[in-house]
Amino acid sequence: MTQEVHIHRHGKVGHISLARPKVLHALTQGMCEAISEALLEWRDDTEIEAVILDHAEGRGFCAGGDVQLVRGSALEDGGAAGRAFFHAEYRLNHLIFTFPKPIIAFMDGVTMGGGVGISQPCGFRVATENTMFAMPEGSIGLFPDVGAGWYLPRLPGAVGKFLALTAARLDGAECLWAGLATHYIPADHLAKAKARIIAGDAPGTVLDDMSAEAPDARLAGNAEAVDRIFGHSTLEAIIAALKADDSEWAAKELKAVTTKCPATSKVALRQFAADQPDFAANMVMEYRIASRMMLRYDFTEGVRAVLVDKDGAPKWDPAEPEGVTDAMLDEIFTPLPGEQDWTPFPGLA
């Protein structure tokens, strides 16, 4: 069992705490496998009635996945280790999505990428004044994964497209407004909420009792513009709509969209159009995408610019949306050869 995640039982409640504070609890393959092992055990344990998912210390809930490992794998072993990581992570995402008992995710802090993947499938998702939510994959040339192809299209209006294309950071109030969180509780009340759940109170009752009125959601004030501009189906049309809008907000979002990896943005938009029949099918699709996107130049270049050299100046290829063709996208989305597609844990549909 890895020391990077703490796993406990408190009577009838399982407790999983992420424990990599120096990297904001970013997920490793070992962490994904350890959490999955605990959940598989608790799934069939009649003594366990609920699960708490949080972080042990520090200011992040979970900042993402181990993209440095994936980049190294792309450069050194043809992506073998990267694919193993994604397979384990996506199995965990699906396991949480199908888990038959309440899981309460306390999104108290940075919740990005992989952190979104382990919190969004939970039945209860608690935001606080510390929550910072984002899907920033466009900045590193990957794509919105860990179930984003399922969750983002189901957000109100065009909010999902907005998040995928801009990597906008939402606070706790905005997460509650958008449906990314089910409850908003001040951070200094979380310990009491967890204690009540551990003592045997029903999670929904505890969270309802302890919820506070959230501040006004800033994103709500731009909802009309988000829907009008990001409601378009193509990246080119969205960029044109942003250019045609002379507001300060549109100028800011135009910069956000046009600095992201064009291939990532077009992959995200095709995810929105895929309309998968269930979450497992979505994860099969995302694993196909991940297996190919991690081997593209854009991903190694994006991670270099953001996390290695930290110059913030990636050189995308193609550099413009028009250079990302339908044929390129078809190749990214096509089934993997042989028996290489993603599969859930045995017995989990």
C-alpha cells in the first residue's frame, strides 16, 4: 500500500485521504490502485455504509495526475507506462461512478484534472471558499479526460465547452452554481461535518444541515455570453464570435482560447459531439484519445513549457485551428488495435 494515500476505517465509514502535499496531491498510478483496492473491498463489505474522500494536509484537494511520468513514458518507452497509468486512473474513475454507497468528496482546495476525475463521480461533492476548479489540459496539449467527456456536456448551457476551451478556474460558489458541487460549506466546518458522518449521521442530512449560503457566482453574470459564444460547434466559430464581441470579458477569453493547444480544443469539441451511451463507453473513448494524445508532439511540448522549463511558451503543431483536420481527429478517436482498448474492473458494467 502506497504511503501517498491514507486509507482508514472509522466504524461504518471508509476514509481515503490523498497525501502528496508537495505536489498538491497529484495522483500516481500507485495511488489510483490503492484507492481502487480499498473501494473494491468496501463495495462488498456490509459494514461500510459511506466513504469520505479528502486530502490529508496542504492547500490542494488534488491538482491532477502524474503528467511528468506520462511525458517521460512518451519519450522513453513508447507510452507503455503512460497507458498503464491512464488505464488504472480511468478504472478508478469508473469504479467511483458505479459505487453503490455514498462517497463524499471534500473539494477543499485545488481540484484540477485528476482531482476532477475522482470528485465528479461522487454523489456528494462539497465545495468551500478554498475550492479552485479547472480542466487545464489545453495548456499542456493533452485533452479534458477522467470523465470530462461525460460531465462537461451535461453542465448548464455551454459552460462545459467554456471550461474545456479556456481552462477557466472556478471558485466554490461557481462550482455550486454550475452543478460541479452539490454543497457549499465553509472550510472551518468540514471537520465537524466529517465527524458527524463518521458518528453515523446520514451524509446527505449532515451536508444539508451544514451548508452555508454561497457568495454570488461570478460565472452566472456571464452565463448569457458563455452560452451565446461557446454554444457554437466549431473552434473557428467560437473564436470568430469572441472576436466579434467588443467586451473586456470576450477579449480575456479570446486570449485564453487562442493560447491553448488547437488540437486539444478540437478533440474536446468532438468529445462533446460523441454522445456516448454510458460512462463506461465514454472511458473507452477517452482511453483511445489518451493513448494517442500523449504521444503527440503537443503533449511533450506543453508539459515542457508548463512544468519542465516553465517558460509558458509552447509551440503547438499545428499552431492554428485550421491545421487540425478531421482526418487527424479521426485517427485520434479510432479504436485501438487488437485487445488494447480500456476495460473496467471485472463485474463492473
